Amino acid sequence: MKKFLMSIVAVLLLSESANSSYNNPTYEEEMYLLGRVAGQGLGCKSQKYHQFELLARALVVGKAANDDVQSAGMFEFNNGKATAFIELEDSNFADCSDILPSFENQPIFKSVLYSDGRIKLFDGTIITPRRAYDASKLYVKDREAFIKADAAYKKYLAEAQKNAQNAEKVPLIDARYDAYAKQFSR
């Protein structure tokens, strides 16, 4: 729960008014925290994950000063998302009962994404990207993504287990065994 509360701060950091009270994190730090929140929503299979991802990616693009900064921000966003997901996986998704309601009730879901890539945040702040783009192509939602991913994982896991059972047994021979074999073969 503590990790999620730290990550929720990322959403607060998105607001320009909140930025002044949080020591003005860098763009990359902000994107990393935003990614952590995304990773928790993904790991807990939030029904609002796709909407969050759409808004988050628009923020990554909209807040970047140039293409290099945007690339670094996207790296940090994905790094944060992967890190949070792996932490949840390591805990066997134990915190999801606490994370899921908090994730799905974030103020970011009151934001509006316009077709040209502008985003109006929940606090009224409007972020305009450097270049207009078709926001509808930023992220394509697959309603069956969780089911497909889980099915693929289970399929490959079953194949790996089957292959392990049917694999040729290779005898293990300790290279030092011959030196001691005579002592024990009486």
C-alpha cells in the first residue's frame, strides 16, 4: 500500500499548481512516477487501465520540450511501469485489493483528451503538445488484452513444463567423482 501511495503522488505532480509544492520534480522523474501508477493499474487488471494509459501517453508527449526529452520521458515511463508491475508480481499481486479502488478513483480520469493531442487536466490546466497529432492513434485498446496475455502465458508455461518432462535425461557426472570412487567401492 505504501508503494501505491507514493505512486499516487505522481498524479498529483501532473497538476501545475501541485508542482510548486513538491519541489518541482524533473520531467523524467514525473514520467517515472506516472509509469509506476500505470504499472500498478496494469498489474491489478484495472478496467480503467486503457483510459489511464491513453491520458498518460498524452502527458508524456504534451509535457516534453523536444523529441530527445520525450524519448527519455517515454523510457522513464516504461521503466516505472515495468518496475511497478514486477514488484506486484513478486508480491503475488497481494496489494491489488487496496490498489485497485485507489487507481480507479484518481482525479486524472476527470481529464479530457482532445483529438489533436491537447489534454485538459482535472484542475483546468491545458497542456498542448509541440506538434498536433491524432490522439486516437496513440493507444489502441484491446478489450481482450488481459485474457489473451494470460492465455498465452499459460500456454507457453504448459509447453515448457511438457518439454521439461519429455526431455532426454542427461546424466550428471561429477568430474571429481573418479578420484574418490575407489575409496567408496569396497
